[in-house]
Amino acid sequence: MAAATSGVTLQGFTGVNFSQILDSVLANAQVPITNLQNEVTSENTAISTLGQLGSDFTSVQSALNAINLSLSIPPVAATTSAGAPFTAQATGGALAGSYAVTVSQLAAAQSVASQGYANETDSVGTGTITITTGGTATPITIDSSNDTLDGVAAAINSANLGVTAQVFNTGLAGAPYRLEVTSNSTGAAQSFTISSSLTGGTAPDFVDSAVGPTSADSISGTSTPTVGGTYTGDLTQGYQFTVTSGGTLGSDQITIAYNSDSGESGTITVPSDYAAGTPIDVADGLTLSLSAGTLETGDQFSAAAFDPTISTAQDAKVQVGNQIVTSGSNAVTNAIPGVTLNLTSTGGPATVAVATDSNSLANQISTFVSAYNTLISDVQSNTQALPNQTPPPLAGDGGLRSTLFNMGLQLGNVNLSNLGISINQQTGQLSFSQSDFLQQEALNPTAVTQALSGVYSALSPAVNDALTANTGVIAAETNSLQNQVTQNQQQIANLNSQLQLEQTQLTAEYAQIQAVVEQYQNIAQLFASSSSGSSGSTTSTSIPGSNLSIST
């Protein structure tokens, strides 16, 4: 019968879970780290809350400063009489009074346009176009890459000379496309000139009037009409012609009616002895020439006449009383001190009335009341702990509550009823009645001024102190919390380093124990093999340096 295999046991070791032990040790070590992390979270929340309260104090400060400014420079409003050719806006420092204003001229930007072209891609030639602004001449190169109306417009715009160029379609017969250049600003000082030195194409002309090609709209006769001459009109417009009595040129009398886009009209009589090519006067310097042949009744043709000036650079002219002032802009600031006149048309005289703006002052008081109430509410909700509720971020903050108490105490010394303000004695919140304020302003403006001065004097020192850099309650508490955050974060870092070291050591010890266990298991296996033929007696061997033993 074969001998039984001896077993190997580690007395005092079996059943121990080293991973569980390690996790337990690390979890216990994590407790103070977690507590410190929670403290940092609370401290950062408190810092953020102080930032919000600082913003509340700043809002109160801004409202108080606006009120204080109104004490030295009372807000005023400007109103205009019905039908005035302008609107008026008081911008501060205006003197109360009534002003008679007449607008004789509006400011305008210079705008010029070339003669007409059949297409926006027509060649203008190559060379230079020179634009002079403010006495400075700037040449712009035109080459084969931009020798079209569109190309010239782009080149002018890229030069950034204070003008804008564009190609637009007039819709006029024969040559509808024009290159227009306009100053970016109004006023005589913004005028400019354009000259060109281009060859190989049709250069744009911004100086001379021009007559476009004649368009045969509907001609069944054999004669070719040509509209030419030197245009003397001041409008860019089209002229339309209709044969009202046809015939053969040079043998029949022919009549032709014409009209312009601006409403001009008339009749041209072509005599029976008309010599082909002879110009006949039409209107505005235009002439009509006819080639030999016939014209049929009802035949129609047209042409366009171009004036290069679209608008002239000029200043606005405004008369206030017996004084005339000029302005490069239609927003005139130099006619009435502290008042901006936004001109819309010419005309007048019209009246500008400047008076104290009680509504503006009421809005300033309303803004102050709203900012003050927000500050009170936010300080109270973030510093006062309520029973059975989570404490707020700044629970028990004596500095902020003391500042708020002092502000309320100082404000109680001001006769707020003169400003239409009342105080809730329980909450400290203010209420504002604009109608009550306006009534007090009308009855006793001096008392209103005194109350406004009192509000500023009562609160401004405390608010400014609270916002003082480094030493104010907001800055001091914020700095203290930030220092505490820094210290706690350093402790967390130290504890994490210690925890990492402890984890490394425990892991190493566990690995050593595992190695010893594996070694003695191998030895035990050898004992078991050597005694396989012996009787079933058991031998126990202790492991030196441990509480473990091997039984075989």
C-alpha cells in the first residue's frame, strides 16, 4: 500500500489577507487628508463668496459716486420744440436755459463717380491712380492684375486712405456701371481729389461730365442716331427719345420727342433739308446727330448723361442766437455747451430747452437702493447660521456684520424721507418711491440736496474702507483664507507623500513575506517527497525568525 502524502501548513499564517490589510491601513491614513481637502473646499467657497460681496460693495460705491457727482454737476435733460430739424442730448455740464437753433447746412461726405461702362470688368488701362487726401498724394498702381473697375475699387480700398470705392449699376442705358469713391467721414476737411495716368484702356474720369453711348432701344429705320455734346446738367440721368413723325433724312421733316429721368421733356424738329451728321441741340448741352437713312414713327433710342459729383464735402452750419458755428459732423457738440445736436435736416429756428433732469436723479437713487439692499441680503444670507440648516460659507463672520451694522447706524442719521426712501427696521432693507422723491424735489430741492449729501457722507467711508486693498475687510479676510488654503494644501501634499511611502513599505514587506512563504513551501514539498515511504507520523519544523512552522 502506498504511503500517504504529507501536507505542509504555515502555523499562524493561514487565512491572512494581506491586500485587505493594506487597503485598511491606506484608508485610515486617508482620513486626515480627506478632512483637509474638505477644509480647502470650504475655504475656497468662502473666498468666492467674499468676491461676490466685494462686487456688492463695489456696486454700492459706484451708486454713491454717481450721486456725489450729481451734487457738483446736476444731471440735466435737453428737449426740443416740435418739428425741430435735430434732436438734442445733454451730455453733462450744460447750463439750464432756452436756446434758439437754426440749421442752414448739413455736413456731407464727398462722393464722386466715373463715367459709365458697359461692364464692371471693362479694362481701364494700366499705370497709376493718385488720390490726394489732407494734402498728401498717394499713387495706387494699376497693372494687368487689377485693370478693371472691380480691380481698381479693390486697390483703392486696400490703400486705406479714408475713402471707400465701389462699383454700382445705375441701370442707365448703354453704360450702366460706374466706379464711385466716397469719403469715410463728413466735413470739408475730408475732401479728396482723384487723378489718373492710365494707358491701354478707358481710364475712369472723376472730373468731367460725360455722355454715354447711344442705345438703339427699338429702331426699324436705317438711320443711326448719336447723342453727344457737352453735358451741363448737374444730375446723372437717362434721356429717352421717341420718333413721333418718321421719314427719310434730308427729304422729310421728322419730329422726335424726348424726356429725361428728372422730368424734362420737349420736341426736336429735324428739317427736311437736314444734312447727315449735323448736331441738333436737345437740352442741357446734349446734341443729337443722325446718319443718312430713314426713321420710322415709333422708333426709340436712349442715352445716359453722367455728372461726376454725387455730393460735395461740406461742414454743417448751425446758428444759435446770433452766433454761427460749423461742424465737420452732423453730431454738433460746439453749438451749446454740454449739449449734442444730432442734425437731421435744415430749418429753424427751433427751441432747445435745458433743465434739471429729476428723473435721472431718481434713477440714480433707485440704483443705490437696489445695490444697498443686495449687499444687505447677501451679507446676511452668507454670515448668519440658521437652526437645523447647513451653516453658510462665512458663518459667524463678525467683520462683515459689524461693517453692515455701522452702515445702517450711519444711514439712520439721514432724513431719507426727503429722498422718497423708507427703512424696514427689522430687515434693514430700503424702499424707494419715485413719485415721493419727485414731489420732494419740486417742493424743497435744497432738502433733497442735503439728504443726498448725507447719504454719501454716511456710507462712503465705510464702503471705501471695506474695499481698501490689503487692509479692508474683504481683502483681509480673503488673504487670510488664501493663506490657510496654501497651508492646508501643503499639509495634504506632505500627508500624501507619507502615505505613498507607507504604501511602498507595506507592499515591500508583503512581497518579502510572500517570498519566504514560497521558499518554505518548496522545502516542505521536499520533506513530503522524502518521507513518502515512512509511516504516517508527523514532524514539525519551526521557521527561524518567525512564528511559523512546517508540519510534515
